[in-house]
Amino acid sequence: MRGDPSVLHVDLDAFFAAVEQRDKPSLRGKPVVVGGIGVRGVVSTASYEARKYGVRSAMSTAEARSRCPHAAYLSPRFEVYRQSSRAVMAEMRALSPLVEPLSLDEAFIDLAASGLRGLTVDDVEAIARDLKESIRKVSGGLTASVGAGTSKLIAKIASDLDKPDGVVVVPAGTEADFLAPMQVTVIPGVGPATAQRLSMAGVRTVADLQQLDEDELVRQIGSAHGTSLHRLAVAADDRPVVSDRETKSVSVEDTFETDIIDRSLLVAIADRMSLRVSERLRKAQLSGRTVTVKTRMHDFTTHTRSSTLAGPTDDSRVIARVARRLLEESEVGGGIRLLGVGVSSLADWIQDDLFTDDEHAENPIEVVELPARPRDQVGFHPGQDVAHPDHGRGWVWGSGRGRVTVRFETADTPPGPVRTFAIDDPALTKVRISGVDADEEPGTDQNVSNE
């Protein structure tokens, strides 16, 4: 274990929503929810103003609207978030060469890699506050919460204790006492099922967990999880900060406007997803051995089925063939609301002869035309950037019934006026943010996972 709190965890506060408030002055200080805006949408991020009404990430948008009907509900602008993230990550790398990004809005930093040794709590607090100020400047005002400790576990937990815009440094030697009063669910890997089993054994806090010896913990939850949980309970975490996290899976999934019970339609959708996964694998020069199909039923229960090949592939025909078989084994029941196809167990080489050409010929993958989606993919989406020759830059407030309403303002202007146009008005144009992947479709989640 380290002798000083030289591991930082930096977490940008309500990142997607904060970027929207930065770029849309009329929304500053008001509830903002970013995510899927349709009836089947899911919240990605809620501003702190929206969280006061109980809105949170992963909540259905329908429930969020019932809790906070007066919030601004916006579609995500991922390339804008990526641009802000790149600027923030550059500031982190200027502080230390060893930065481990976890997502667009959070990362670990190893201060020891920059030659800083024997750091006191005051030293680390000063470093953290300087970093936060640098982040604020390069990002146009975004705030970050920083946790620091002798390990990744302690740093990540600490960053969540003084949100937003806080700094918490846990002194070396106090880690076990720091964790003791917290609920056991604060430890990574302790989800609802594990917490319930521990609760039956009288374990509700980390202090309770610290009282159990390793053998007893293994008896309660099994050897695979028990040993690591015993170590984490006393903050024995020696995981290093790793700058290049290996991509572990590539997947595509989509939530449908209405539950689908037609198996032929589901197969057609899975074929298209397989093609898109294949394209993304090839773009990243990767291949994979394990194909997974994920289904979420009408009642929100989620099932995954996987099959592992003899060798890695990036061939859409192979991926689709396995996905079809896995889909055939899946229950449709009252309908499927979400379908996903993914490939994991990745490698940078390809097994070319997993199936012969004859087998492919017998089971060709035909990309069929799917029914038109009811959501408006060719129109305008709330939050979308637009421009008008007379009014300048602005963003879509809402659209429907052949009209689109725009508020004309940017990050550098005061709150601007609202104007309504015909949806086919040639003077109103969408602003394309440079860097958006050409193969990304609105409403479809494209995932490259490092978890």
C-alpha cells in the first residue's frame, strides 16, 4: 500500500447535463435531463436541479417526466461531450503521464508517476484544486469532484462524498476507519443480491464486514467473491492505475418504441446489428470469440445468452449466424422492448475459417428493409444544434406537427429569443459537429466497453 494519498479520482459533475447548461444559457440553474426522449427512453444524466425531484440516471424518461415535468428533456450530443472530455483529459495528462480514463467524464490519476512523493493531505488538496480550476478554464466552466487516497477504491469513494465541485482527501492509514460507517454497498461488486445475502448474516455496514474473517465470508458468498471482498473491506486495494485500458467488448443495442413479438423482425434487426458490430470491430482492427445477445422483455426483465467460437472473428455472417441461434433460444413472451448484439473475448487476429463458404452460402445473411421507425430520425431533436442566416446559431426547443421551435443562443450569449419555423424551412439548417462517426444512427446505442 502507498504511504501517501497519491491516487486521484476525478469525476465531472452531471457531465452531459452540465455541458448542455453551459451551451444553453437559458437552462442554467434549471432542471435538465439528457437521454432518450421517446416513450421508451432512458435518462443518461440529470442536472442537480432535476435530481432534487428524484430524477436519476438509468430511470425511464417516462418516470422522469412524471417526477419533473418542467425539466428540459434533451437528446444527447455525444461529439460535443467528446470534445469537452478530450480537453479535460489533456489537463489531467499534463499533471501526470499516468491517467486511466473510465468514461468520458471520469478518470484515475497517479501522482506518483509524475515524481511527486511524500505528499501531505494539504499538498494533495492544493493539487486537486489547481486541477479543478484548470478543468473549469478549458471546458468553459464545467466543475469536477475529486477524491484522493492511497488506492483506487478509496479515491473513487471519496470523490462521491462532496458533490458537486468538492475535494475529499483520505489520509494514509485511515482507510479502514473511513470505510467502516458506510453501507456495505459502497464496495464495488456488492449489488442487491450480495447485499441481501450479507444482510441475512447481519452484515449491513463495512464495519460489520470487517468483523468477519475470510473463511466466514467465503462461506456466505463463495470463494470467488469472498476473498476479494474481504480485502476491499479493509481497503487492501493494490490495483495500479493503467493508462491504456484494453477494450473488452463491442456491442450495439436499441430500445423499441413498441414491444416486438415478431421473430422474423427480431432476426432482421439482429442481422443489421451484427453487421454494425462487424464494421466497428474492423474499424478498431479487432475480432472476438464470444457472441452475446441481450434481450429486455416487456416487464423490464433482462436476459443475456452467449456462445463462444473456436477462434476470433470479425465476419458479420458469423456473428449474425450465432446471434440468430441465440435469439431462437430466447423467449419472446409478451414482447421484447430492447435487443442487443455484442462481441467480446477480443483479439487483434482473426480465425478465417470458422465456417466454410458452403455453410455461408446455405445460410446467407440478407439485410432486409425494416419498417419505418415511429421516432423522428430525419427531423429535429430537442437540444440539436441549428443555424439560421438571420438569427444565427441556436438549438431545437421542440418539434412536431410540421413545425420546429428554436431558441437562438450559444454559450457566449445571454439567453436568446425563441422562434418557430416550418420544419422544411430551407433557411434552418442542422449544425454538424465535426468528428461524429458516419455510422452512428440516432436512437441506437453504440458501445465499446472497457469494463
